[in-house]
Amino acid sequence: MRVLLTGHKGYLGTVMAPVLKAAGHEVHGLDSGLFAPCLLGPAPLDPPGHTVDLRDVQLSHVEGFDAVIHLAALSNDPLGALAPDLTYDINHRASTRLARLARDAGVRRFLYASTCSVYGASGGDGLVGEDAPLRPVTPYAESKVRVEDDLHDLADDDFTPVYLRNATAFGYSPRLRADIVLNNLVGHAFLSGEVLVLSDGTPWRPLVHAADIARAFAAALTAPRDAVHDKAFNIGTERNNVTVAEIANEVVEAVPGSTLRITGEAGADPRSYRVDFSRFRAAIPGFDCEWSVKAGAVELIEAYQKHGLTKEAFERRFTRLAWLNDRSAAGAVDGTLRHV
Ligand SMILES: NC(=O)c1ccc[n+]([C@@H]2O[C@H](COP(=O)([O-])OP(=O)(O)OC[C@H]3O[C@@H](n4cnc5c(N)ncnc54)[C@H](O)[C@@H]3O)[C@@H](O)[C@H]2O)c1
């Protein structure tokens, strides 16, 4: 298939592009490149692509593709809290516009990177399935719910949107993010010898490796239409439904000499949920996630050692919000996150 991959120069996109290529697809990218220089290790061989802002996408950018995989977004809660309007502009309105253009251009399948954060404070001890009430608690999560709603309205005989609600990612990507929980805890342990948990450690977090997300998208791309048409899927595995304290303990084991400190100063995060991932396994026979949290922690510490992660890079370059603040202070991006 000819596939347009938005966000191909981000954390997940950099892992997904080679997985799609290896599956035999012709991949083209589209990204404004906000984090293109945020590299740990050698630069990847990016697919050909357009450096363009999602808000400026034209019909010509989406013509000639069989499918669009839409990852480009302001990708986490702190960014969304900083600038809610911007989050809605980029993550919601520009995403819906992209989908409409894709449909007009005859693109038949549209895989949307949603998030398990749409369940927000659903809480409780039961597993949260796709039909659970959506209770987003941040503009980031709310923007994802709005796009899912809009895509549902666009679905028809010729246009198949699919909503892949990813658990929180972990693992090495050449375009690292250190602001997601496992990557962050391993980085802190590597640099300071301490595994630092600011909450009380009790919230549940569903985790999934970036490579497993990539494999899930690749599977959804070619799945029979009826199996995925206009459907939401949680992406991850019940085996990686873990508490923050459990994640921290895996990190202590993976990072020799590190010690655990749970401060509890931030109290309990209102988000706490365990997720049911069975719908996707049922839709895609044979699919399952491969990576455990333990294996991910080991992979990360090896990557941090090999590529020499520094404190400065950990705190600024690989932390999305800090990087954008620095780029803005340097005059490289304006207040709407466009390149100057
Ligand atoms: N990483 C996770 O834990 C996780 C979990 C659930 C869902 N997701 C979703 O997956 C997608 C990818 O996440 P990621 O972790 O790779 O994030 P990321 O921040 O590393 O990558 C996002 C990419 O989008 C691009 N982008 C942002 N604004 C843009 C704009 N206006 N125009 C063009 N490009 C723009 C950035 O340049 C970047 O390359 C996002 O939609 C995110 O919400 C991620």
C-alpha cells in the first residue's frame, strides 16, 4: 500500500516507518519537524516526506495514497495544559481537516493514533473496555475524543477510519521521549542512581512498547474492512497493566545500584485504570504484544549507556515541553508552534 505517515519524525513515527517498510508498504511522511533533532544515537533513515504543518495541509498532500496513518499531534498532557487552544487547533481541528481531505482524495483507510487517556478517571478495579464511558480529564485527551467523534461522522462505504487507543508507550526510539513514565524513570535512575516516584505509586498505568504499537498499526492497515471499520481498539496487553510502584521496581532491578524513593508529594494522579485489550486480539487473529515492561527497562538502560544520555539532554532535548520552550526562547518557533 502507499501510506502517508504523519508525525514520522516523532518518537513513535520513527519506530513505525521501518516496520511499515519491512511489511512491504511504500511510506511517505508528513511532519513539521518540531522534534526532528531530538536524537539519541545515530540518525535514522527517514522515509521521503513533506515538511509541512498539519494546519497547512492541502489536498495534494494526501492524493494518491491508499491509507493515512495519523500520528502528528501535540503529544502529551503538559503540552495540552500549556496551550489548550493550540492543542484543539492542531490535535482536533487540523486532524479532522486532514481526514476530510483524505476522504475527498479517495484515501480508503485512516488509522488514527488515539489514547487510553480518553478513559481518564474511569478508575475502579475492573478492566476498561472500548465501550466504557469516555471521561477525558485534559485538553489533550479531550481533543482525541473529539477527533474520534468527527471521524465516526466521516465513515462511509469508501472511507474506513480506525481509532487505535494506545496505552502509554515505552522503549527506545532514535527520537527519544523522556517524558513518558518508563523512559523517564530509567533515565533518572541512570543519571542519579535513584528511581524517583513523585506520586504515591498506587495509580494503574497501561504500558505498551513503541514497536508493539507499530506492529498493531501495520496489522490494522491490512485487516479486512469489516474487522476494523469505524471501530475503536485499545492497543497494549493486560500483562503490562501495572502500578507506578511496580514500574519503579522493574527499573530498580534493571539499573544496577539504583534505589527506590517514593515521595508521594504529588498525591495520587486522578488517572488510574487497567485496560482490556482483547478486542484488538479478536479482530486481528494472531496479534499480541511482545514486549514486557522488564525487557523495555533493560533495553532503555542499554541504549542510555551506549549512546551516553546526558542530564541536559534528558531534561530538555527529550522532554517535549521543555524542548519547545527552549526553541521558543531561541526564536526558532513562534507562539503558535510554527517555525520562524
Ligand atoms: N507516546 C505515547 O505514549 C502515546 C500514547 C498514546 C497516543 N499517542 C499518540 O501517538 C502520536 C505520536 O506520539 P509520539 O509519542 O510519537 O509524539 P511526538 O511528540 O514524539 O511526535 C509527534 C510528531 O507530530 C509532529 N507535529 C506536532 N505538531 C505538528 C503540526 N502542527 N504539524 C505537523 N506535525 C506536527 C511533531 O513534529 C512530532 O514529530 C500522537 O498523536 C500521540 O498523541 C502517543
